[in-house]
Amino acid sequence: MNPLHIFLSSVQKEFATERAALVAYLRGDPLLRRFFEPFVFEEVPAADRRADEVYLDEVQRCDVYVSLFGHEY
């Protein structure tokens, strides 16, 4: 079974700690990592593509979209 891809969306600076904790939890738990693979934009290396193109392509590719809302979003 292929893991479900989860797109984690939020203002990066506002939720940096929470984003890192979610990724670490999903990748660190032996059971969860079998079923889920998180995507966070800050892990994407610099490329010759526009950021919004990469973002939208990843949203389409992911199975689940999780958004964290705060004061800045």
C-alpha cells in the first residue's frame, strides 16, 4: 500500500514549530509512516520553477490537505 500524501499548509513563520512537529510525528511513528507521507514547502529545494507552480502541483498530487490557520493566514 502506498502512503497517502498529506499537504501541510500554513504561514511558515507563524507555525514553524507546529509544522516541524507534525512532520516529525508522522515520519517518526512506525505505524503512521507506513500510511502517511507529509509534504511541507520548506523542504523543496530551490528550482527553476515558480513557487506557486510547485505549490499547486503538490496540492494536486496530495491526497489530504491540512491547513493551520492563525493570525496571518
